[in-house]
Amino acid sequence: MLGQIVKIIVDRPLGSCHPKYPALRYPINYGFVPGTLAPDGEEQDAYLMGVNHPVTEYIGKVIAIIQRADDVEEKWVVAPEGISFSKEEIQEQTDFQERFFRTEIIVEPAKVT
């Protein structure tokens, strides 16, 4: 899935609060990829990085996959085409939620020119 262009429906826009845990505020846009099922049987969740204002949907590139060792879910990280983030930047921006899990961030290998 890395490198693919996907459409995200953002149901938790930047600045919004989690519906069950109102103390959890989203510092980035978060949503799902409609029609794509994740390992948990629900639609695939995705963080949207590089868009610093609330949106309701977005088409971007999957730049990373966050695999959870202690959960069946994985999260995709989507960004505008042409924008990339390091593993450290991804970890920092998703830590508000991912800090509760043991994760590995998988990115595309750097291209050698």
C-alpha cells in the first residue's frame, strides 16, 4: 500500500475531540479510507499529515504504515504528494494516540539515484 494514492474521509478533523474520550484532542486530521478493510474488519484508519487545517476529506499518498505489535490494527499515514516525513516526525505527530501501543513505523526505502 505504500506509495498508493488514497482518499480519506476525515471524521476527526484537526482540533476536534475523540467522541468517547473528550480529553483526547486531535492535533492532526484523522479518518478512514472508505471501502478498504483493515485487519480489524473495520475501514482502514489513516492519519493525515502535512495539512495544517481541518478538512472533511483528502486525496493523498500513503507514506507510512504504523504497525501495532500489541493490537490487530495498523494505521496508514497519508500526506500530500511530494511531501515526506521522517519516522521521527511521524512518531512525534501520531504520539497522542500511538503512545499507548508498541509500534513500528514502516516507510518506503529511500531511492538511490
